[in-house]
Amino acid sequence: MNKTIFIILTVFTIVGLYGQIQQQEFLDPGKVRKEYRLKDFKTILFSDEEVFEKNLALQDRKYIETSGYRIQLISTQDLHEAIKMKALADSLYNMPVYVDFEPPNYKVRIGNYPTNEEALSMQKIMKKRGFKYAWVVPGKIVVPK
């Protein structure tokens, strides 16, 4: 009986440790990097026309997708509420605003910040401007190469 319990506990411990190793490898920023051009963004962004300027000089500029931070303004199941929040953020800030769908919620996120400190300083400004539920979230960002 004691031997069976020991074997079961050993198996659960090994599985748990293996799962943690897999998670750490997934979060390695070196494995996330990927190069893009502006015209390739339709596959990775909500809408490149809404996020980046329509400037022909920027069409061939290279961007990379990497680990970083964004500021989440709202998480809602109501698509119309998410679109209204995106429009409000677009009118107040000259930076990319994204609407991500992670079932069952639409998440409105703004900016591409390489460091947590940059995102936190902008979060404070946004809270003063009325976005009282703004918080910093880690994720993939798009920055010029």
C-alpha cells in the first residue's frame, strides 16, 4: 500500500516538474521573435489600417513581434462595448489600439511597451485620464526593427 502511494506521488511530481519546464520554455523571448513587414500584419493584428498609419514610406519597414507589455483598458463579453472603448482610446492617444478576442471576452489593449516600467508609467497617466480599470498585461508586441 505504501509503495503504491509512493509511486503515485513520484509520477505526479515528475509530471508537475515537466509541465513547469515546458511553460518556462514557452515564455523564452528568444523563441517568440519573428520578423514582419507592415503588409504582413493582417495575419497577426486586428486591422493594420486601424493600428498603423497609411504611409507608403513605412510599407517596407521591418517590424518584429516580441515579448513585451500592453495596457488593457477593458475586458468584456459585449463586442459593441469593446468597439466603443477602442474608438475612445483612438481619439485620445496616438498609439496602436488592439481588440483581442479570447473567448468569451473581447479585450481592448493599447500600446507596445518593451519594458514593464514604460507600461506602468503610461498606465498611471491613463488612470488619471479616466481609464480607472487600466492594467498592464504581458504579451506579444510589435516594434520597429
